Amino acid sequence: KERVKPKRVRAMNMILQSSIKDRIQAAQKEALDEFAGLQRGLDEMIV
């Protein structure tokens, strides 16, 4: 007999996955902003 996960567990799983996605997107944005700042600094040093 196959066990079916309770709805509560499935809902919790979805919440965890969405919060992880949000964290990843925030970290990527932060890294991009940091990279853009470094690039700007290098451009200023060259000019």
C-alpha cells in the first residue's frame, strides 16, 4: 500500500521551497550589485 503524504507536510514543503528560491534570488541580486560596483571601480581606475 502506497503512503500518501498529509496535506500539511506537502504545504510545508512548498513554503520551504519558495523561501529558498527567494533567498537564492536575493543572493544573486546582491552578487550582481557587488560585481557592478567592482566593475565601476575598475573602469574609474583605467580612465
